[in-house]
Amino acid sequence: STCVPACSWGAGDACLRAEIGAARHHSATQLAASVLTARRKRSVNASLQSFGSRSMSFNQDSFRLDEHVDRIVSHKELASHVGKESCWLLIDGLVYDVTGFHHPGGFNRLLELAGKDATKAFTNIRHSPAAFVHLKRMLVGRLEGESEHPHASVMAAPVESQAITGGSHHRAAKAGEPLWSTRCRGFLPVRDPLVQLPEPFGLLTFLVSRIPVALADGSFSDLVDSHKSRFGEVEAAIATESSEDVLERVHSLYGYIGKAYVHMQAPVAKASAVPQFLAAGWLAVSDKLGREPTIDYADCVLNNWERIDKSAGLTPDNLRLLNRFTGLLDEEWFFKTHVIIESEASGVVSAIYDGFKAVADKSKYKLLAALSWLEQALSHVASNCLRIMFDRGEEDGSLCEPDLFYHRFRPFVSSWTALFEGFYENDDKLAGLRKNLAMVEQLDEAVPDLPDLGMHRAHLREAISALQKRRSLCGASGAMSAILPCCDAFLGVSMTSEELGRMLERFEEYMPSAHRELLSSVRMHCARDFILKLREEGDLQAETLVDHFNACVRRVLDFRWRHLSYIEQYVIIPSGSSNASGTGGTPAFHYLNQHINDTEAAMIGWAEHFSTEGPLSPSVSDAPASLFRAEHPADDFWVVTDQNGLLPCCTPLDWEGLPPDWAEMR
């Protein structure tokens, strides 16, 4: 028997099943090809009917099975269906037969949960409306002992580690507060990202919800093309939309749709061509936000999550992604951990804000408090948060396997060269070439007996693409997070490599404008310069400030060393090359090593600021009144003095100074 993938069963089920039944005599290869073709056609038609007849809004957490479930499944029966031939699993008290279902993440993902409760795994990843249609079709019955009306979703157990705060220290957003204000959640938006959007943006959320399945069966570009007449409405709505919350989500959705679309297409002269109907709205929303037309860090991390329980905190078990490429748990975990890191790093942002304000006010005492807070906040992020990237499941499997990251979903968020058709063209020759191409295509359709014009058509297309301007765009990179750039700006960490310095400046162009503005403000009030000036002036607080400053630099080094280990695991080892590039397009290993060296150089040392001429301590007239005895008995070995502190008041005796009778103790 042949197992036919069923990832797009939906409208037209009966007809498609009939075709499969009639095709039993074909070989497995012929059958798979015929099914794939039929599925693609019906997937597009069904989505067109669905989009035209109802709104795209859908709430995963409010999903219920409408029909009454009569069959009761025993625990023993559920436990007996644990193989490829028959695979059952439990979700929210209901038993489903997923045998032969082609999951975007692979059937092994389902097989791992066979005969078990898969509620947590299902709930922690956002599923499209199509997934719930599949569930209803695969329903077997209710597990014995479960209630008649199961919960819509079951919350996962709370995070075991008490180190993750879950955002308990976040401030509540004020009415009308800008989305990217850093006052509330650090560099995360002050309000949860929008899940549902007003029309006509529902088209975008619908298409993104279909990405994992449609990429798996190869139908995504056909699906997008079938809706191209509706993209004009979206472009017009962008022009009049004033809500930053809406525009940011639209930018994220375009990023996912655009990168998934070009992933299905063959490159054109080493560039990825974005059709004009898709490029128009993407460029419009990017221009309105002052961002690049690509998928950036804000699109796939900062503004790409929702809380399962809206009243609970931002913890790994209470977050799931809004947009996904593969549907793999590995992708979910990889980006979700970055959301957690950003949430937990809000204390870093607040400390830096207080710190640069203290420098602006020339308040050394406020700066001392801010540095102390910053050191603790950085230590928390580096020690307690970065490690969750390497968390493992119950069966000692990584929640994000490095090979799956590198080979499966990294290509979607990597750097690319974009060719936006119909844009950035200013050559008069282009119009003539397009006219010739249209004539060739008309002849090819109207006169079937003509010689093959394929080579001529390909030549014209190459000539047209050569006249269109390319845009080299960075992929989503952790370097687009403003956490470490903000630390570097405040602590005075400079980049000695001009090439990498330019790359960092380029990454800033991909940040939300509010984050770029904060970086500019911090650079104007660098703590390092202020502290060095205090030392030159002989200020008594300077040495304490230096100690706290260097402690903060060490915490940044901790962060970067741990990040380097992640790059080794997720990029260098899977690629098999030490020169592999990160998602942002930088030579990752070299870049981070260089940045570590530059961070070490930011430490304030003794040699560069103390002269060997004269005493190291302030003069007696400048020193405060002593709290300790100025005079002490000659035999008071452990007296505390200003000169020696807690060291003994005189030099300990060496062996030569011991009594002769003690010679044998040497």
C-alpha cells in the first residue's frame, strides 16, 4: 500500500480521495505526482472560495468541536496505536488518528507523541485554521474519564527555573504610548503584537498561516499568485493606515510572505525577483516605517509572539510565534528564546537609560547606582537567559537542533539580493524590451506551429532583469537587537575594524526608529569618557566608578563569549567552515572574536591613567578625616589603619627573622 501525504486535505476532499482511489494501479512515484498536482489546484481554489466567503479572523484559543462525540476511547486502546501503520494521539481530551498525515515538520514529530497527550506540544505552537479543519476530520473519540466539554487550550506547566522573571518587572504602557518606547519592556513593543488585523490586511494573515503547509507541498507561490488582484487593496490601505501597531504587523507579514515566495522561485541573474503586485505594498509599508523591505529581527522576534494566557507572563511555556516558515518546534524555540532574552533584558535598558541621564547631569552618585544595576541586569541575562537556547527535551533532544536551524529555516532569514519588479527602473530601454517580450509571449500562445521561442524569451527576460536595480538586504540577525549596541555605546566599546564597524552601522538601519534614536542619545553621554575625566581630576569616587564600570564590561564579555559558543554550535559546525556567515551576512566567527577583543580593550586599567611620579593616593589635605586610630601600640599587629586597611600593620617576618630554635620548621 502507498502512504499518500495528506497535508492539504480540505475543500474537495471527496474528489481528491476518489482520484487517489482510481489511481491505485499507478506506481508510487506517479501517484505522488498526480496527488501533488491535484492538491495544489484544489488548495488554491479552496483558499479563493474561503477568502471570498468569510473573514480571515480566527482565534485558536476559542476553538471548539461543535458536534457531540459519542465514541469513548480507553487508555489501553490509545496506547496500542503508536506506530507508522496506526498513529493516535491525544489533544485536549480528544483522540485523533493522524496516520499518514503529512506534518510540515515531518511525521516523526507526530510519531514521538503517538499514544501520548500532545496538548502541550500542540498548544505551544500557533496553528492555522486549516490545522483545526484537519483535527475535526481525524477525530476518533473522547478519552475515557475526560469531560464532555474539554478546555479550549491547556496551559503548559510553569517554567521550573525561578531565574526567568516572565516580565514581572515590566511597566504598564500608558494610553497612546509609542509602540517602541523602551520604558516598559526594554526593546520589546509596549503592547502585545496584534494577532488579528482589520481588513483588507486579513489577506496577509491568511497567507502567512498557510506558509508551513504550502511550503511543504510546493503550492505557496501558486497560492499567493491566485490572490494578486487583492494586493492593490492592501497597498491602498497602507497609505491611509496611521496605527504603528498595525503597520509593524503588516511589515512582518510581508517579510514572511515575500521570503517564502522567492524561496519557491528560481533566481534571476543571482537575484530573487519579487513580483510587482507583492513588491508595491512591501515597499510602501517599509518606507512608511523607515525600514528595509525584508524580514528583519523586529519582524521575526520582537513583534512576532503572543501569550497563550493573556494574564500570565512572558515565559517559554506561555509564548508562541505568530508567523512561522517551517512549523518545526525547533524554529518555534529558536525565535521564542530571543523574545525571552529581550524581555528579561529590560532591566539592562532601564539601567543604561538611568546611566546616560546621570552622565548628562554629571551626577557621579547616580551613575554609580546605574552601573551597579547594569552589572546585575547583564549578569542575569548572560547567566540565566542565554542558556535556554540549549535547553533539551525530556528525551535529551535539543529543543532547537543546530542542523535543523542551519539547513531548514536559516535560509528564509538569511541575507539576499532582491529585485523588486517594476521599481527602481529608470532606463528607457526597458520599455522596448518589455514590449518585445509581450509580443513573443502572444505569438507563442496564438501560433502553436511556430518554432520554440523559449531561448529568445529567456534572453529577453535576462536583458530586462539586468536593467533593474538590485538591493542587497541583510537577513534577520541578533546584531539587529539593540541590547549589545546600547551597552557598547554606553560603555564606550569601539570597533577597531572599519569593515565590521560599517556592518554594525548598516544593521542599525534595520532597527525600529525609536531604538536608533535611543542609541544616538546614549552615544552622546558615554560613561567611560565621564569616568576618565573624573580620574584625571583626582575625584575620590573615580576608583569606585572604575571598579563598577569594569564589572559591567566583564558582563558584556560574558554575553559575547556565550554568544560565540552559540555561533559555533549553530553556524560553524553545521556549515563545516570557520568562515561561514551569520544570517546578517557577516563572517560570524571573525566578527565576534573581533568584537570580544574590542570589548576587552574598553576596560579601564591602572597603567593608562596613573603617573609613576608622585603618590597614588590623594594628598593628606584632600583626604577625609580618618575613622581609625592614627597611633597604635607597637605590638598591635592587626590594628586597622588608613595606610594598611585590614592588612597587618607591619611586614610579616620571613624565615631569616624567625628565632633560631624554629629552624627545624623551615
